[in-house]
Amino acid sequence: MSKRLGSRLREHAQETFPPDAKKGLRRFAMREAADLLRINQNTFRHHVSNLEGFPEGTLEGGNRRSFTAEDMVEAQRVLLETGRIKPDEHPHRRAGEPCQVVTIFNLKGGSAKTSTVAHVGQLLGLRGYRVLLIDLDSQASLTNLFGVTPELDPDMPTSYDLIRSEGPLPASDIIRKTNFPTVDLIPASMDIMEYEFEVALSFRHGATTFHSRIREALEPVLSRYDVVIFDTPPQLNFSVISALFASTGVLIPLNASMLDVMSLASFLGMASNLMGVVEAHAPEHGLNFVRVLITRYENTDGPQVQISSLLRTVLGDAVLPAEFLKSTAVGDAANTQQSIFEVEPRDVNRRTYERAIESVSRVTDEVEREILKAWGRSHGA
């Protein structure tokens, strides 16, 4: 069964995204570009026509302009240099503002961890933040979503090579560019499971420093990024502990069901004990935030609405105000190894597409607010 299913999946992957294909990124309409840059559409149109150096985009159909993600990066640079936006309105962190490292984690499978990492990371990238996504899950779903297939390239360096016990590679040798110009990736493979055995065996020799492995490995490259986000497996293993030790914030995606809430209660107890151990090793270490994100949410589902209300009553502000809505647009995009930002809007039901984009935007707004708060900024970039 494994051979038959694996063979068919490989055929499907090659049909939808051949191994030698290079993943591209669609162009964005002027309205989308203006929204991503937080500029009024009329002001954006004025800059296109009158501001020297501002990207003009590409004229399509005689009267519609579209812009690449690279165009938007250049637009932000011009706006900053010409004083159209203030330094604290630009998404790049400034001197004294540390890189924000966020672990997205839950012991429960199927809580949309990978989808949350991908969509929040990509949208932060489109807004101008320099983002590094790190896949620590041996299933490599995040890695595959970016069109990277470690199984077809056994020599590809992955997150395991970042933290392996013998001869770890520099992070700069593992980081890969993606089709989003401001989003980089450290991919994962099944090899990451080897790390668990290595750490367990190291205890025989009295080793106790595994928890700082990721933080130390990332230190040389953190200056290149504003935000780092970990995608983790649904288990509290050594690599997750190391990721939490390196983190400044934790986001817990959670389905609004009673079984998931019961699991969350147990998970929070374990996480609390774990953070106690972390603080014993590093008293100066702290988290800027720990938040719960309700995922796969349907506001027409009575039981989900009740559970969501229960969570907000009990946990208060720890639950993000925005929910990650369940969406056929997001699910259909994933079937072709795409996110909602990669699909062509005209290929999706307009209302469904807009609803998905609005949901992802609201969730990302909340995450961005936590990042800016950690930097001591009082408003959005």
C-alpha cells in the first residue's frame, strides 16, 4: 500500500509541479499592491506617475497595472528615502530592535500549524518584513509547499544539518531563497528525526546543552531578518524545545472543538513545566507573548462558536481576536502546493477568495501587532 500510494503521489506531484520547475509568484493588481504597502490607492497611483524611482509596474489590457513582489520592495525603499514614510513606519527593524523569533506549536495534529506559518510568513514578507521560515517537521509540509522536495535531492542541506551533533553546517549554507523575495526557507526532511536519537544518546555522556543549539546556530544570520518563524511537529521533542529556547514568542493554533481544548489544557501544563526548565538554564530568557489562534473556524458552526466563546471567556486576551477561517480557497490552493497568495484570484470564486484573504490579513495583523509591541512601536508599519 505504501509503495502504491507513494508512487501515485509522486506522479501527482510531478504533474502539478515538476521537480525541475522553478516556482514563480503571480503579479499583484494596483489595488492589492497599495493595500500591502498600506497606501491609499489614489496616492499609490500618484506615486506611479510622479515619484521618481517609484516602480511603474506593467500595463496590462491597456489600462490595468500590475506589480511584482520585487516592485513592492523597491516602492518601500523609495518611499522611505523620499520621506513619504517615517523610519518607524518601515517594516525593517532598526538598531536596538531584536529579531522576533516565533514558534508555532501545538501537540495536536491537524491544527493548521503549517498553513498558519506559510500564510502569516508570506504576508509579512509581502508587507516588507524580512522573514525566515524554518521547518522542523519531518513530514516537511512547509518545505513541500514552497516547491522544495528533499526526497529528490538527498544532498540538500536541511534543518537537521543546522543542529546535528557532528559537523553542523552554517545557517547561511542551508537557507534557500523562495519565490517571495523577502521570505527565505530552511527546509526539513526525515533526517531531522536523527537529531532526537543524537540528543538522547548524548545524555549518557552528561551533555545538557542541546536546548541552545538552534539559538546559537541562528545567531550569525539573525541580522538579515526581522522575523523568524518555526513550523514544528505535533510532539514535544528536543528540536521543539530548542526552538522554544530560541523564541521570543509562541503562537498556538487550535481548532475550536472540545477535544482540542482538552488537549490544549494538558499541553499548556507541559509547556509551562518546560519553560520553567528553560528559565532555569537561562534566567534572562523570556517570551514577549504567548497567544492562542483559533483555526479552521466556521462562524456558522454552533459548537465551534460556543467553544470559541468559552476560550475567550477563560483565557481572555491570550486568544487572538481574529480567527483563521476554514476556506475551500486555502484548501484547494494547498492541493497544488500553493498558498492563497500564489493562486490567481480570477481562478477562484471571488467572494471565497476575498474572505480567505481577509481572514489571513486579520490574523497577520495580530501577529504583526505583537512584533511591533516587542519593538516598542506604537502603531503598524
